[in-house]
Amino acid sequence: GVPQDWAEAARLYRLAAEQKHAGAQFSLGVCYEMGEGVPQDRAEAVRFYRLAASQEHVLATVFLGNLLITTDSGAGGEPTQLREGALL
């Protein structure tokens, strides 16, 4: 098979995400949350999950809510974000 190249996957997801492709926005959010192909960055993950969720991408909404609820307030999670996650 073809070897996995997460950096290339993230690059291609970004190109599609810039064209407002909800699936690519979600996938790029996953890359940022997990640190696959890009540096791990929960704020960027939230940003891309929000973009996809705003287009009614169901899994993005679930992942966004989960990430907001589990964000440690000491690591930058604001109380308003925690409330937002609980409401999703």
C-alpha cells in the first residue's frame, strides 16, 4: 500500500477547507486535535470544527462539543467555551 503522509493529507484538507468543504474542515480539525501532520493545536481544532459545524456537519458538532467540554480551563479553555460545549 501507499505509506501514510499526514503532512500531505493536512495540506490537501486545508486546500479543500479554504473552499468551504465541510468534510475537509472537519478532517483538518481532527489533524489539529491529534497533531497529525500539523502541530497539535486545540484552538485551531475548535476553529475548524466550528466552520464545519456551521455547515451542519454532524460529527464536527459532536467533536466540537466534546473538545470544548474537555478543554482544561488552565490550558486556555474559557468558561464560556465550556458552557458552549455543554449546550451543543
